[in-house]
Amino acid sequence: MPKVVVLLMGCLFIGFGRWLYRNPQKLAPRHWPAANSGAIDDLAKFMGIAFVFVGASSALFAVAASFVGAFAQFVVLPVSIVITWICFRSQREPNS
């Protein structure tokens, strides 16, 4: 697959993951019996975080393969973890 497509798909994954994290109630249809449970919301938030991590990883791998080369790609996974943390650190609920 061309690296541009991988980069665009990674950006789409990041956008979808952030949307899913903000709107966890959209994961399950309202007519499902457990649609309003906290477990579904937790699953949606976990999936949102996973989508952002996978999207950041694929986008960074595409950029690193194009500009840096294969040798420096070992840095991509730690940077993906940092990007995921940055995306969600401001969305935490304040402690009461």
C-alpha cells in the first residue's frame, strides 16, 4: 500500500478514535439491552484510545519509512505512546 494512503488512514484512525472517546454512547444502538451501561462506555473509550494508538503508529511508520529510513523506525512506538497520551490527557475528568 502506498505510504500516502497509510498516512491518511492513520489520520482517519486518530480522528475516529478521538470522536469515539468523546461520544462513547454512539458505540451501541439505543435498543440494545445494555446500551446505557458503564461497561459499554468503558469499551468505547478503550477502543478510542486503541484507534488513536494504531493510527499514530501507522502514520509515523509511513513518515519514518519515507524520510528517515528503516533503521530509525524503532523510535516510532514510544512516540506513538506519547502522542496517544497527549491526545487524551486534557480529557480526563477532574478529581472531586
